[in-house]
Amino acid sequence: MKTDILIIGSGCAGLYAALHLPSDKQVTVITKADLESSDSFLAQGGICMLRDESDYDDYFHDTMKAGHYENNRVSVDIMIRESQRVIADLISYGVDFEREEDGSLAFTREGAHSEKRILFHEDITGKEITSKLLARVRERSNVTLMEYTTMVDLIEEKNTCYGAVVHLKDGELATIEARFTILACGGIGGLYRHSTNFRHLTGDALAISLRHGIKLENVNYVQIHPTTFYTENAEERSFLISESVRGEGALLYDKNMERFVDELQPRDVVTKAILAQMEKDGTDHVWEDLRPIPKEELHSHFPNIVAYCRQHGYDPETECIPVVPAQHYFMGGVKVNLDSATSMKQLYAIGETACNGVHGKNRLASNSLLESLVFAGRATTDLILHYASAQENPKLVANVRLEKYRDWDSFSEENNELVRKAISQAEWIMEEEALLNAEGSME
Ligand SMILES: Cc1cc2nc3c(=O)[nH]c(=O)nc-3n(C[C@H](O)[C@H](O)[C@H](O)COP(=O)(O)OP(=O)(O)OC[C@H]3O[C@@H](n4cnc5c(N)ncnc54)[C@H](O)[C@@H]3O)c2cc1C
């Protein structure tokens, strides 16, 4: 198979990129599962937007503070500055954000935001955005969508990418030759026992990058979400109780039904407090009380959370629900520049798979959909600028030995192990450095 641009992943980042490529280019989007099984469909809380200039400093500061000031300041500035344009784009694609009575956009707030600056659609904002992006992509005759098609490897020579080896829906292996390849493979939650992510998101782009010497960044920066619905079934994808509920007044209680933390602190701080409390109390969860949220607000803003809790035996209108932290988001990833270019030529990375430093050590709630779209757009602009000078290498593609990928199960287990190891090594190095710095400061 041959295409001009190969996009690996059909979440919001991959789809937005496909929509921003010119119609005279053949674009192929592949996805490991069906088109609706991406984390982008799961986003509940919303997407940030700079409301007006008066909020710029606070928005910038909230993002930096949540990221422990390890964020790339230029990336943060770009994300905030481009937010209004991206939202206007989404509205033009038919995305329906909540409105005030006068027709203006309605904003909500989440943990660690000092202002209301989050746009939402009930508690299914990600589904609203991504399904509209998908609908617009389906209208493009230059875009081919391939479900159940998995990237197994990149085709590369002398640090230049010429496409990918893929595992097709019918079980066959094939090559897809492309002038440019965009990694948009999402997060790493599938590597964890408890995660809010889809199970098939296992950091494949990271593993393949490790195999080819493509630079990665901050691979140990993994965000744990403080509040997911507690279930005894460890195989279930953890259901997220959005931070917006705490933004709207929900409280956290220990086993004695007493508060133990300021619920509006950044999520890593709240997570640590919950885990410490569970250990102290010897419990598997803490309690979240949604009753302080006015009933009307609870039902109009969080209908899916209410329905899920009721299906699982708890009525949040009248009682507390059990919640526990779970892996949620990956701040690290394939290292990219401000135009989403990786360290390999003709290869970009966007969305949760990429690390441009926007989130620093910890992501501020509702910044990731925005970051994914802003930097997907930048990747396409850069790609088009360089399109004419990109090289092709049909001989290399034709000579790929597909037999070496036949034992797909062992190959993907090896991939998972590579990523796990990279994360724990980075963790170990950071602990060593912290120790060295602490010893240095004692001298
Ligand atoms: C429960 C939940 C709630 C969230 N709420 C919010 C929120 O309110 N606001 C916010 O800003 N963010 C939120 N997030 C985070 C946000 O949804 C994600 O960061 C964002 O959607 C990532 O988009 P993406 O396009 O990078 O990846 P995804 O949407 O995860 O898409 C990844 C794609 O890559 C494909 N893929 C993976 N590996 C391969 C492979 N080897 N070959 C082919 N295809 C592959 C997958 O099949 C999928 O199509 C939430 C996340 C979760 C899990």
C-alpha cells in the first residue's frame, strides 16, 4: 500500500491532523481498534479556552503551577494563544458546547483552575468533539480510514521514516509506504492494572521509538487520576469521576466521613492525600460526596456519572460513592519540537503520545484535548512546508521482511516490557538525582 501521509491513531489528534491536510494529498488513518475506541471519546470534563486577555496570566500560571514549573513556557504560551482559534474551528465542524441563556459560551471550572475557563458538553465533551471530527473526516474523499489495523514497526533508514509495517484486520501483515508518518497513538494506560484508558493503548509508539533510537522525554511523568469509581473487578477499565464535580462542590471523606484534603488542589496533590488516607485507614477507597452540588446541576452537568453510579448500586443524589486513584494520563512521550517534529526525519508525533513539554510534570485538567488539537494543527502546517523536499524509498519498503513480525504476541509483549523498563529506569534516575542534589545541598 502507498499513501502520501500515514496517521497512526484516530483519536482527536489524528483526526484533527487529517482535517488540516490539503485535499490533494492522500491521507491514511489507521487505528488499532474501532474508530470510537479512543480515549478522546472518553473525555468528560471539557476543553480549556482563553476567555479573554484578562485571564491570560492566570491561565498561564495555573498550567505552570500544576506542572510543577517544569513546563516548556513557549509551548504553554502557544497552546493558550491558539486556543480561541481551535475552538472556533471545532464550532465550525459542528461541535455543540454548552451555552448561557444569552447564547454565549458557558464555562465551568475544575481542580487547580483559578477561573472558569472550560468549555463542555454535558459530561461527554470528548465524545461530542471527536464524533464531530470523525464525521467531518468521513466526508473527505482523500482520507482512508482503516479500523483494526495496528502499527507493528516503522520503516526507517538513516534516521528517516518511510512508512510503517502494519497488522491488518484479517491477520495479515503489510507495509504502508508514506512520505510522512504521524504518530498519534495516545497514552499508555493499557500497561497498568488500574487505568481510565482503553486497554489497547499500550504506548506502542514509545516502544517502536525505543527500538529505533527516536528520542523520548519525561517517560516517568505519569498522571494518576485521584477519583475513579471503585470496583472490585480489577479487569474493568476504571470509570472516571470527573474533577469538574469537585470544581462544582463535591467533597472527599475518609472512612469516618470526615474531610482530609482541600479538594481543589492539583490532581497529583489530591492523589497523594487519598493514597495516604487509604493506607492510614486500611481501606481500598475513600468516599466522594456529590450531594453539595445542586440537584439540577448534578443532573444537567453530570448525567453520565449519575447513571453509571446508579447502575453500580450507588445513588449520588442521596449517598456518597466509593472512589480510588487510577493511572490516567501520560505527560511524557516521544520528544517533539514546537512543530511536533520528532528526532527522526519525516516523522511527527502528536497528542498524548508526544511530549512538547506543555504539561511539565503534571497536567492541568482539560488542557490535553486542547494541547492535542493545537499541536496536531502545527504538525500539519510544518509537514506541508516540507512536503516537496521529503524523500521516498520504495526499494527499502519493498524489501521489508514481514516474517520477522509473524510472532505478533511475543513482539507486542516485548514492546510493553520495553516501555515499562524505560519508565522505571527514568524513575530510578530521577530518584538518584534527587538524592545526589539533597546530599550536595547538605555540604
Ligand atoms: C476517562 C478520561 C477522561 C478524560 N477527560 C479529559 C477532559 O475532560 N479533558 C481533556 O482535555 N482531556 C481529558 N482526557 C485526556 C484526553 O482524552 C486524551 O489525552 C486525548 O484524548 C488524547 O488524544 P489522542 O488523539 O492523543 O489519543 P487517543 O484519543 O487515545 O487515540 C489514540 C489512537 O491511537 C490508536 N493506536 C494506538 N496504538 C496504535 C497502534 N500501534 N497502531 C494503530 N493505532 C494505534 C488507538 O487505537 C486510537 O485510535 C481524559 C482521558 C480519559 C481516559
